[in-house]
Amino acid sequence: MNQVEELATAGLVVAFAAVLLVASHLFIEFKSTKQLVNLKVPAKTIASSL
């Protein structure tokens, strides 16, 4: 019975790690997309600064 419990625990650890990996990937993707949108400067602003 001890081996079954260890296998179940290992399965939970792997599932938790996979969820964290996917969540962190989505978070980083969201933050990088948001930064790219914020970096775009309207042409009107550039023309007025000249």
C-alpha cells in the first residue's frame, strides 16, 4: 500500500508542476503582449515632438 501512496503523491506533484508551468507561460505571454502594446507610440505624439 505504501508504493501506491507514493505513486499517487508523485502523480499529484507532476500535475501541480504542469499547472504551474502552463500558468507561468500564460502569465509571461500576457505581460509581454501588454508591454508591446504600451511601447507603441501614436504617430501624432511623434509628430508633435518634432
